Amino acid sequence: MQQLPLRQLAAHPTPATQENLAHLVSLYFIRLVGWRGHLSPDPAAAGRLYALATAELGPTPARDKAMYLLFEEKMDRDLPGVEAAYPTFRAQNRDSALARQLRQRLAVRRQLEPGHLAPDFTLRDNTGKEVSLHELRGKVVYLDFWGTWCPPA
């Protein structure tokens, strides 16, 4: 990463360059915080990540996209860290569409936390009958999702 001309690439954007650069840099930041590691729940940690991203890319759309991709990747494993970083993301990010997407993803992800009702959905049972989760409220529900490519464990 140190040898890549990140600032020059970010300064002369093309759609393909920006997208590829953002993915590359988000992988770099994942390496910094660890693939399975955690983002710190300290909001100041997000400021340090943004300072590093800005040093590498400048205040460019590639930086904004890279940070979005980092937070999106970490959301399922590290919701508290992403939530702590979100205010910094909103303040630093210049792309309102990315901020809106991340806000929406956070709202959906929060609903999957323990203690929240499961989102309603409808599936077909083994006889082909449609069954909605809300129809089963108050009952114990066991869901077994599998694919033909994945044998039972």
C-alpha cells in the first residue's frame, strides 16, 4: 500500500478507478483493524481511521467509499464499533447517498439484535403452503435454512 500512488489515483478519478481504489483501501483498513478484529467503540478511534484515510487518499470520493465499505464489512461482526464511528462518518463523508445507505443498513442491523422482534417474512413450508412469521407469534419457531449444495451438519 505504501508504494501505490493513492493520492494521485484519487485526485484523477474515473468511475472504475474510484471503485477499485475504494475496495483496495477498504481491504487495507480491514487489515489495520483486523478481519475478525473489532472497531473500537471509542468515537475517537473513528477519527484516527479517518485521519489515516485522509492522509492516504485525501478528502476524496474514494476515501468516502473506502470508509463506507469498511463499516459495511464490519457491521455484522462489530455493530458497537460501527455505531460509534457513524457520527464521524456523517461529519467527514461528502456523499449523502453513502451516509443514507449506511444509516439504513444500521437501522436494519439493529433490528436483528437480541431482544428485538424478528422481522416478518413469508415462506413456503414443506407442503407448499405459505406461512408468515407473524402467524406463529407466541409459538416456538425452528427455522432450518439450507441449500442443495450444503449437506446437513
